[in-house]
Amino acid sequence: MLPTFVIGLREGLEAALIVGVVAAFLGQHGNRQALRQVWIGTALAVAICAAVAVALDIVSSSLPHPQQEGLETVVGAIAVAMVSYMVLWMRSHARDLRGELERAAGSAVASGSSRALVLMAFLAVLREGFETAVFLLATFNEGHNVVASASGAFLGVLVAAALGYGIYRGGVRINLSRFFRITGIVLVVIAAGLVMTALHTAAEAGWLTIGQQPALDLAWLVRPGTLVEPLLSGVLGIQPHPVWIEVIGWLAYLIPMLVCVALPRRAGRRTQGARIADTGGAQGA
């Protein structure tokens, strides 16, 4: 439940933030027709992403076992690539994300192009929704309790929608940079588990034959029916008898990504305009 909650919360907040900024600008300028189109486009994007997720699940369940394992490997690899790009991109842009969105929306309103704002909201929800669908499908394949996983995703999206509405109304203030850093660390740990699972399903599909020698015996720790088993296998992707390629892949992904995401971002060099402004202020004094 925890992995899907974090996924729904993070992805949902990104989409809610974009839609909230767009809706706020359109509401301030009294463009009710475009605002209505934003809500219609948002609902349409959600429906498309849900249809894609259902179609992938149906196709996966109808395949023979080797092909099913192969599809799960592909979905897991795509999910890892998506979350890695998202986490790294957000690390560089989270601090200025809201300001960038407001400037883009302001430029569109100034040019009289409300359609650009409607399209921005639609594509944002479609992109985040598609990423969420792929990532959740990979997490469902990794976990054992589909009901708990689905409940976690629903609660995450619900909390994200509430936060997005609060930001839209101006009553909620959160540090986006800190929020995306903390959730980024959690997602990196989850993605590392997806790496291990993808390597395992690739071997089951017959695609991967190297490094299949047993590396560790963790049956004493990852025991079915215990309280820690869902955490270790469902969240961290740890198997009772991991092989060497799975251990190497898990470590090779987890360590550099954690270092990159957890370390605070260095402040960039000050812009020339800021230095000139300071110089001018000093001279005026």
C-alpha cells in the first residue's frame, strides 16, 4: 500500500499543481468556457490513462507464462526509466516549478491563447497519468495484495487532489523542493525493487541467463505470512533467494540514485542580472 500511495500522491500532485495554476489564471480572467474545457480535458485524460492500464493488464493476463513474464519485464523497465527521469528532472526544477508554470500561463493569457492553457492541462494530466498507470501496473505485478495496492493509489491521488485544490485556493503552502526530494527518495527505493523484479522476470522469460547463481539465502527474513514480507518483497523487491544479477542490479541502481537525490542541490552561480542589480544598489548607497 505504501508504494502505490507515494506514487499516487507524487504524480497526482504534479498534475494537480499544473491544472490548479491553469484554472486559477482562467478563473481570474473570467474565461469560464476555457475553464470548463480544462475540467473536461482533465477527465478525458484520466479516462484514457485508466483505459491504457486496463488494456495492459488484460493483455498481460491473457498471455502464456513466458510471454507474461516478458511483458512484466518490459513494463517494469519502462516504469524504472520513467521514475528515474522524473525524479532527476524534479530535483533540478522543483524549487522554481510553480513560478515557471505561472509565467507560462501568464504568457498564454497575455497572448489571448486560452487553448494553449487547456492543452497544457490536458497533456500534463495525460503524461502524469500514463506514468502512474505504468508504474502502478509494475508495482501490482510485484506485490501480492491488489486491493491494498489499489487502495493506496486511490488515497494518494485523493490527498494530491486535496492539496492541489488547497494550493489553487491559496490556503495550502508546501515546500515543493523538500516534498519532491523526500518522495523522490522513497520512489528510488521502490524503483530499485522494480529493477530486481524486472531482472527476475527477465530470467523467468528466458531473456537473461547470466548471473543466475544464488547470492544470498534470505528465506529466514522474507517469510510468507509474516508482517515484514510485504515490505521486503512488495516495496523493496527483495526475494527469499536472490541471485547475483539481481543483487548487482539492485545495488547498481539504488546507491548512485540515492546519492544523487538525497544530497542537497548546490546553489547555482548567480546570474549576471542579479550581480548588476547588487552593484547598482551598492553604488546608489
